[in-house]
Amino acid sequence: MKAVVFHGVGDIRLDDVREPKIKEPTDAIVRLTASAICGTDLHFVRGTMSGMKPGTILGHEGVGVVEELGKDVRNLRKGDRVVVASTIACGTCSYCRAGYQSQCDKNPNGKQAGTAFFGGPIQTGPFDGLQAEFARVPFAHVGLVKLPDGVSDDQAILLSDIFPTGYFGAEIAEITPGDTVAVFGCGPVGLFAIVSAQMLGADRVLAIDTVPSRLDMARALGAEVIDYNEEDPIETIQRLTDGIGVDRAIDAVGVDANRPHAGPAKVSREEKKEAERMIEQVAPRTNEDGDNWHPGDAPSQALTWAVEALAKAGTLSIIGVYPPQMKWFPIGIAMSRNLTVNMGNCPHRRFIPKLLDLVASGVVDPTKILTNREPLVSVIDAYKAFDRRMPGWVKVELAPASAPAKKAA
């Protein structure tokens, strides 16, 4: 079958690989009808998330049809359309039963290994990912959620990871009705964090980014947008909140944050040098190719701004991805203001059924955030366009090689 394979930092290829087989009685084989490219995938290619094993199939978002079932998968049938939860959970350990499926104890690397997910580094399994024509899904009785007929692949692919992650970010931000919320990063997860903050009752949402197409989408969702290359985001937030700051802040960027390169927030020479020292430790090995695969040039920028934007006794939610070697956080400011900090990897299986109901009933249309649908045979070009943040490339769905490319609805 065709699959997107990691060969090294800056080196991904569309390869012919063996089709997966059932290994455990709780496995399923899914024929994928849709996958997607995520910013987390770019961390691996850029080198800001280490530990990837060459030969691993990338991708952790998937929708498809059940082709084969292990004998202990008792809640599905062959031919069922399903969405695949990005994080892998057994459903029986104490963490899964408590709703922390992203901390399942059945990670092959042991109980302290943290989150297991498709297409990730060694410490997450590794498990071959979903940017392929077929995939083996462990614990399929938990990780596969059956889709109703009225939900399309375009809608369902956004339920595999980014909508649940955005909702999780809003939930752990402890948003209450009337709150003012700042969302740092208007990529796909940040956009769904905006939607989710509104669902939870936020009165105002301020969205911070610099990519015009992303800011346009945030504005269309009802957020008040701030371009950090045009104005100082913290000064603007203070002005817009009468000097108080926001009640809740969500970091939807992570380690590949960029600093301002223009405008009043442009960093000093010393701040630039400090950021360069961080990059050397966060991404000791990179493999840039022209305009592609460059790590973000200010790993702690979103974290710092989020802390600075908050009112006293506010809450910071961190859903942007940071590697274990990331060690910079403005703890002094956070402590002096009595801030609450919640963070982590989304337990997707906990949220998918609820969000699926909202999509199926027409309450939420997630496809507003889907901008491109590309065939798997064009995946490398799609990766490069997404990596460069090309205009209009906000969320990219991948289809099997036989499916025609089209502009997403």
C-alpha cells in the first residue's frame, strides 16, 4: 500500500509498504478514506520533536471503513464507517476509566511513558500512523467510533483530533459564561479552540496570529483578531480589556512559535539570542530544505505572551505541543499573579461522541475550517505548502490515491 513514511528529520516520502495485519484480538484493520496533515506532524519533520524512528508511517487523524476485526472487538462490524481517535487507549486501566485516555497505562514503553498515539516518536509506541491506505488500530473497541450516515468524511476527519483538542483546550481553560478569552495561534486547533470557547459561553475571544488567511478565518468565527507583526499583542490586549487582561488564555501554538519580525513587538537583539539558544536545545538536529522544515524561531513566545496577557487569578490552558527538552516557562510572573495552569494531550475518545452528536445534528459545521483536500499521491507537496503556511492552506485533508482532489466544502 501507499503510505507517508518518516525517514529522518526533513525527509518524508510516499513509499510502498506492507499492508498491516491483525496482531492482537482487540485490533482492527481500517481502510482509510480520509486522513489529514497536522501541525504535530510538522514538529517531527522540523526536528522540534525528537525520537522518531525511521520507517514509521506518519499521521494520527483518520476516517475509514472497517475491513477486518480481531475476535475481541465486539461492538463493530466489517463495513462500518468509523472515525479513529488520535490517541490510543485500552479502555480498562484506571486512567482510561477516569477519562484520561491520553494517559493510558498500556503504552508499550511502560506506565511512565505518557501518551500513545499514531505516527509518533518511540516514546509514544511507536505505532504506524494513518497517512496510508490501511491502518492497524489497537484497542479498536475503544479507539473507533461508528459514524452515522449523515456525517461526511470531511466532517468526520476533523473529529479525529483537532476539534476534540480545541474543545479540550477550552475546557481546561475553565471558561465560564461572560469570560474574555485569548487564543494564541489560529491554526486548525486554535480555530476550534475559538469555536469551543464560544460554545462554553465566552463573551469575547481575542485571537492572536500573523498569517492573514488564519486571521480571516478567526474573524469569520467571531473572534477579535490581533496581528502580532502589526501591533504589540500584550499592549493591545491590555487596551482592549481596560488594563485588566483576559480571564483565560489558550496556547494553541506550542514549540514552533515564531517571534515578531516587524512592528512594535519586534524583539531586541538579546531576546533574539536567547531564543536562538533555546532552539539549539529544543531542536539540536534540523534539516531545512529551502523554505521548508524550519523550526519556529521563538519556542517560548506563545507561552510568555499567554502568561502576560492574563488577568490576576486567570487560567492558562496549554494544548500546543512541547517536547520533553523544553524547559522555559515564565513561572515568576505566573506565580505572582496567582495563575492556574492546566495542560496536556487531549483524551480524544472522551470528547468524540459528544462532538459527533453536535456535528450530526447540525449545531456545529466543522468543515468551515477545512481548506484543502489533496490525493495521497500529492502528499509531499501538500506537506510543504502547509509547512510554509501558504495562503489558504489552513487544514489539509488527504484522500486515497484513487480519490480526486477537490477544494473542500
